[in-house]
Amino acid sequence: MSAEIHRPSDLQLGRIAYRRGQAIRSVLLAALSTAVLGTLLGVLITGAPGWARVKQSFFDWPIAREYLPEILEGLWLNIRLFVVCAVCALALGLVAAVLRTLRGPVFFPVRALATVYTYTFRGLPLIITIYLFAFGVPGLRLQGTPNVVVLGGAAITITYGSYIAEVLRAGIESVHPSQTAAARSLGLSYRQSMRHVVLPQAVRRAAPALLNDVVSMQKDVGLISLAGPIDAIRAAQIASAETANFTPYVVAGVLFVLFALPLIGVTDVVTLRAARRQNAGN
Amino acid sequence: MLLTCADVRKTFGSAVVLDGLDLSVDEHEVVALIGASGSGKSTLLRCINLLTEVDDGTITLDGEDITNPKINPDVVRRKIGLVFQSYNLFPHMTVLDNITLAPVKVHGKPPAAARELAMEWLNRVGLADKSGSYPDGLSGGQQQRVAIVRALVNSPRLLLLDEVTSALDPELVGEVLTMIRDLKGDGMTMILATHEMGFARQVADRVAFLDNGRVLEQGPPAQVLGDPVEARTRQFLARIIEAGRL
Ligand SMILES: Nc1ncnc2c1ncn2[C@@H]1O[C@H](COP(=O)(O)OP(=O)(O)OP(=O)(O)O)[C@@H](O)[C@H]1O
Ligand SMILES: [Mg+2]
């Protein structure tokens, strides 16, 4: 193979020019149709008979500015809660997933426990779990009961841990048994083969689904407001009650979306890459 | 004797795969296992490596009964290398990491020393430039040589090779055969399951023909392949010749 630069033939140059023309036409067409659709939607909404009232009660700029600092302060609680809950839920999910894949009668009790856990908390609505933890546990009047933020966070962690456990378990079982056989034949123990051979492959395969769960968790940390602490949603609720206006909720909503964007972007990229890897074959 | 299988029995449900099999392998000896597809060659190798539990009989390695349930299989496996027909390299690790995993994690070798040893071997089999590649960037023959090196760096007393050439194109078979012949020169004790009679003839000191769960006939390649005593062996070889694999 020569390294010198190949000069395309006139035929190829013609083809390149044609393709470029086609591409420009497609982009223009797509831009035009998007603009038309956007304008139509805009006209439809702003032209609606009730638009003036909706604008007043949902998009009141002075109210938004006034309450933004409080809602942001609340969001800081959501962010901290999210980071702690995500780390704990991943750890919990990993443990439950590994326990569920243990074989042999010796492990029946732990396997059963892990199974009951994942079944229960995938079925139980998160709102109910939060109520049970935040209001039920303090009702026991035990010494050293943690505050509602911790209890609510525990509810979110335990619920998401069960989803993550199932995603990881599916990943673990998708790794072909010959990989474990190869690891064991080299003298690696069960734990070592899990740690170095099976789990890395399982996590890679489960990454898109795992990240989706984490994105979903990111907005569900807002449900902590049900337990009482002042997070972004609770702050919006208070502000809304004070002003008799819904704008604070819109502000909180926009902030939640902005907070989620980076991770959603990462999820998109990881999913695309996983799909490409899959198509490239093994 | 380095390895002795005595009266080994293995069943899967109602199917009797190994039915009182006896086989001994001396140190530095190379034994080729031949037999029809489904005759239990892979099963026997997996039993020796303790990946599968025998249903009866004993397997002795270095004078130690490794079928004794009190024994730690991980310790036994450190002395036995097994190379699979389908390579089974770890796809998420580079060639170098595939090879150094067991020396570092199982044998406690310092990572630098393990890498050095791995590179020595890769050099020897002409794959030094592939040390940083992932398995899916290698040809079948290259993957198989990496798989063999991965077993070898643990200095096993016994190397089990399960049809290491059957997934390869004829031109790639040569690379792997050369490597195995070199290993024989080093004095490595090997049991190789194979469908390639030419391969068995070239590298084996002894050929064992598996039939109905036992070793029906064994001896020097020239005798077993050229002038078999048993009618079943002759039938098997006739079918192989028909398929053009002799
Ligand atoms: N895990 C298993 N469960 C059930 N049956 C099995 C299992 N492993 C092997 N067998 C059966 O045992 C028999 C022997 O299989 P084995 O793989 O040892 O044959 P082989 O001699 O290696 O064949 P080949 O030359 O095709 O590789 C086959 O009939 C197979 O179906
Ligand atoms: Mg086989």
C-alpha cells in the first residue's frame, strides 16, 4: 500500500459534489419543517383564549426572580441527596445482584432474602416507601432514630437499589459461563472471577440501563419533599402558597431539567456506544 | 506417573459419558485424545481440571487424589493449565492483562515481573506487538496462541489442550501447531483432544482412542493410527479418512 495521496477521479469528484448537494437540501428541508412546526405550536398556545391567565400564573418573571434563591437552596439538598443515594443504591444493588446469582443450597437463605427484597421494592410505589420510612420508623420511638432526610433518602436508596440489582443481575447472567470457566481454570477463586472477569463485563453491558435508572433517580429525589424537608420542590410549594402563583413550580422544574441534562447526555453517549459495539459483533 | 485417571465415571442425566475410564500420563509425555464427537474428550479434560465433578473413580495428580472433596480445587487448578477450543479470552482486558491476571492475582507475582514474563512469551510466539490489543482485534490463530500463553505463564505441571485448532482456518493451524511442538521440546506434559490426526501423529507420544466412555485402544501414533487393533478404531479412522482429515 502506497502512502502517497490518492487524487480522486472526476467520476468520484462528481459523486462527492452530488452527495454534498443532497445533504445541503436535506438540512434546509429539516430546518424549514422544524421552524414551521415550532411557529404553529407557538401561535396555537399564545393564541389560546386562556393564554393570558396561564402566562400570569405560570410564567411570572418577577416571582421567578424573587424565589429563585430559595428554590436553588432547596435544590442543593436534592443534589447532595442524589449523590449519596446514587452511590449507596449502586452498592446495595451490586450486593443484592451478586447474592441472587450465588448457587448451591448453602446460599439459599441469602438468595431468598435478596429475591424478596428486589421483588418487594420494585413493586412498592416509592411514595409509599417514603411515607413508611419517614413517618413509620420515627413512630417506633427508638433511640437514635435519624432525621427525615436520612430516612427519606434510605427509602429512595432501597427502592432504586432493587432496580439496579435487577439490571446488574441481568448483566451478570448475560456473561457467558465459559468466561467463568476460563477464570476458574486459571486458578482464580469464585470471588476473584466475579471481581475481575464477570462483573466488569456485566457492568459494561448494563451501563445504559443503569444510567437510565440513575437519571430517573435524579428527579425522584424530589419526592423527599413528601417527608417534609425543604428541598427545591418544597421551597417551590411554600413560595407558591405565599404568592398564589404556580411560577415557582415551573422554576423548580426548569432547575431539575438543567441538573439532569449532563447525566442524560452521558447516558445518550453510552447507549449509542453500546449499540455500536453490539453491532460491530464480538 | 504425573496423572492417573482410574475408573472415572461421569454421567449427565441418563447419558453415561465416561464409563470407568483409565488413563495415565507420564511426566514430559504428550498424549493425544481422539474419538468421535460427543465421545467425552472435553468432559474428561474438564474433570481433570475439576471444572466438572466426577461421579465415581479417582484422578491422581502428582500422587495426590484431586477428586477428594476435602481438597481445594483452586490450588489444584494452579498446577493445571487448560486451553479451550473457543479461546475464552477476557474481552474487556488487553492481551497483556489477560496473561498477567492469574500470575498477579493467583500466584502473587509482582505486576512488573508478570508483565516481563508475559512479554517474553509473547515475543517467543511472535505476538509482542499485540500486547496492548484487545482480543477482538486479533485473528483466531493469534487469540489461540494468547490463550495458550495465558495458561503457560502459570508454569503448570500439566497442560490440557481442547481442540485448540478446530476453530481455525488451515493456514492459522500452522502457527498454533508450531507453538505446541516447541512446548513439547521444552518438556511440557500435555493432553490434547483433537480431531486432526496429522497433528496427533506429529506431536503425540501416545494416542488414546475414546469410545463408549473408555479408552478403547492406546499406543504410539504410528500403531494406533496406522495399524489399529480394534475394529471400532478402524471404523472411526475410516470415517475420518472419508472426511479428509488424515
Ligand atoms: N453440561 C452438560 N450437560 C449435559 N450433557 C453434557 C454436558 N457436557 C457434555 N455433555 C454431553 O456429554 C457428551 C460428551 O461431550 P464432550 O463435549 O465431552 O464430547 P467431545 O468428545 O469433546 O466432543 P467434540 O469432539 O464434539 O468436542 C455429549 O453427548 C454431550 O452432549
Ligand atoms: Mg470437545
